[in-house]
Amino acid sequence: AGRAKSKDMLMDLSNAMKALYMDEYRVSDDVHARREAVRSGIEEIVTASAAFPEGTRVAVFGSSANGFGSPSSDLDLCLQIPQSATDFTKEHGVSAMTQLAEKFTEAGMVDVDTVRLTARIPIVKLNFPYDKDGKSILVECDLSLQNPLACLNTALLNTYSKISPDTCILASIIKRWAKMRDINNPAMHTLSSYGYVLMLLFYLTSSEPNDGFVVDPGNVRGKNPPLLVNLQRVDPSWAQNPVGPYREILAKPHNQYCIHQHPTEPIYMVNTYFYRSGLEILEQYHVNRSKGGPCLGVVLASFFRYFAYEFDYKKLVVSLDTKHGEFKEKETKAEEDGWSLYKPGLAIEDPFEHFYDVAHVVKTSNFHHIQQEFALAYSKIASATSGDRGFVTGRDLI
Ligand code: CTP
Ligand code: MG
């Protein structure tokens, strides 16, 4: 009887998560229109400034374009310098952005901030006054200089958000939780939103939470197809010839992409393959998988439990570059990419830039704190849904 009650409460939690998502995270057409107006407004100023090569564009990346944002998300933008402008170096870019910042202020932008122009990827921050129906609101923008891989990983995340509404809901709730718990601030050596989303994608593509998580905490691994297909491992010919529900490939096809940060910086190649045609098949797969699988509340609780107690941080890397049910070891990363074998805490391999650890900013002491927060979130759901404390809502959780 206890188990049946706990199941009901987990269903209640799932419904509360969906309701919270509908209330706070769905981005309306109005918000999309506002973002496009701000993007093109900034692009106009860039084009008029003449400090940048002809054909320079402004592109949106991050949560405004990856499907895991909310109406209040900031707007991450980047300046795309045309490849033909080979003599336009990073130094030129920084000086052009300094001039651009002045133009922004002249054009009425608020709090234009050039402090981060000295960063690895130079950034100007500003608030764009957007007027509609007699009301003015300030849209917070970060404008960076060239960021080709961020645009690509945004496209990857966006494709996940399109094929799996459940992933959108989970990502939104987890990002909200991380912000509320104050563990989502890379400047303070905790983890970026991007890092949390990658942890979720890793979890969903590699594990299968079982329904009886309160009673039976063991995860069953490798028996069922994943909750989420790994887009970087779907056979590219699957759309033309779908065999079974999901076919995983052993070796990824190579879509070599040449990263040309700036002409004076080294050029390197990354494999940017991910499955992006025939998404209807994947949408249908996830509708079916979601019907037959555990409810959202169970998946959320299992995610927290997994990263609190089950994931072997000492030995493993959070990596999407593995077959379902397999894991990449720190030892392998040490051999392939020279990563430290002895980094005690969280390591997250970027889905494209394999040599880049998305969690490199996280201090060891903060890692322990984050792990405790995972445990606390799990125990809150477990105790609330085991029947003693009654209903738990998406808001209670955080
Ligand atoms: N990014 C990256 N590498 C990182 C951090 C971020 O490439 N180590 C890029 C990703 O393209 C990511 C974007 O920068 O989508 C924005 O990062 P972040 O602010 O962490 O994520 P958002 O999705 O924008 O989250 P939020 O809603 O909290 O702004
Ligand atoms: Mg952002």
C-alpha cells in the first residue's frame, strides 16, 4: 500500500513539474519576436559602425536558442566574422568591440560593460531597451566575439529539446533548482547551466531509472533502450530506413569541422556530427518511450540520486561520447587528451570539443557542496513521496 501511495505522489510531482514548466518556462511568440528585434537592432549598429568586416552577422546562442530557456533568460549573442576576413585578428576584434561599446551607449543602450573584453572569448555586456505598446523593458545581452562551437552546441541542445519535451521540462526544473541553491555560477567556481544540461543529457542517454526508486534504489542498467537517444550516435541513414525503434551506431560518422577562432590562433578539427534529419521518427520514439517509461517525478528523483550516490566521480567522466550503458574513464581521457587522472571531482567532456572540460571551473570544495545538494534534493523528494509528509510540488523541491 505504501508503494502505491508513493507512486501516486510521484505522479503528482510529475504533474506539478509540467504545470510549473507551462507557467514559467514556455517561451511565447511575443518573446521570440522581442529577441529577434533585439538581435537585429544590435546587428544594425554593428553594420553601421564600419569597425567590422563587411558581412559580419550577429547570431543567437545559449538558452534563448537551445530550447532550455525561459522568457526571462538573458540573450547570448555572438559576432560572426566572415571567414574571408583573414586579416581580422582577435586584437582587431577587441578594438572594434571597444568602439562598438561607445556606439551602443550613443544609441541608448544601458549599462554597457567592457570589463570582459580581456577574456578568452571577449564579451561586451549591455541592456537593450525594448519598447512595445508604450512599455519599455530592458533585455540583458552578452555579445561575444566569434563563438562558432557555442552556436553548434546550441544547435545540438536545441535538437534534443525538439525531440523530447520531457527533457525540456527536466532541464528547466534542474536549472531552476541549481540557481535557487546558488550552485550555478561559474564566476564563483560552481557549474554553468550548460554543465547541468550536459549532466542531464548524459544521464538520460545512459541510464534507466526504475519505477520503485523509493523501495528499491538499485538502477537497472543496459536492459532497456535509453530514455533519450544519443543524437551523436544515431545512424545517419536511419531516417531513410528505420529498423526497430532505435539503431545505435558503433562509430560516429565524421563530420569534420574546422575551427577557425581567429586567423592568428591555431586551427583545430572537431567532429560535429549529430543526427538532425528525420526528427519526426525521434519525436515518435520519445512519445512512446515516455508512455512506457517512468514518470517525470521518478526520472528527476533518480537523476538527483544518481549524481548524489551512484556516479563514480573518481573514475568516470560525464561524456556523451559513449555507447548506451558504457562509460568513459578518466584514465582514457588522461591518455587521449592529457586530462588529469587525479582531478578528484566532476569532469564533463564537451560534446564537440573533447579536450575541453566544461566543469574545469568547479573547485573541489564546491564539487562536494554540489554533490550534497544532489543528495538533499533527492532526500526531499524521497521523504515527501514516501507518504509521511504528503504532497510535494515542483516549487517545494527548491
Ligand atoms: N557554453 C559553452 N561552454 C561553456 C559554457 C557555455 O560552450 N563552458 C555556451 C553554450 O553554447 C551554452 C551557452 O554558452 O548554451 C550559454 O551558457 P550558459 O549561460 O551556461 O547556459 P544557458 O543555457 O544560456 O543558461 P541560462 O539560462 O542560465 O543563461
Ligand atoms: Mg545564458
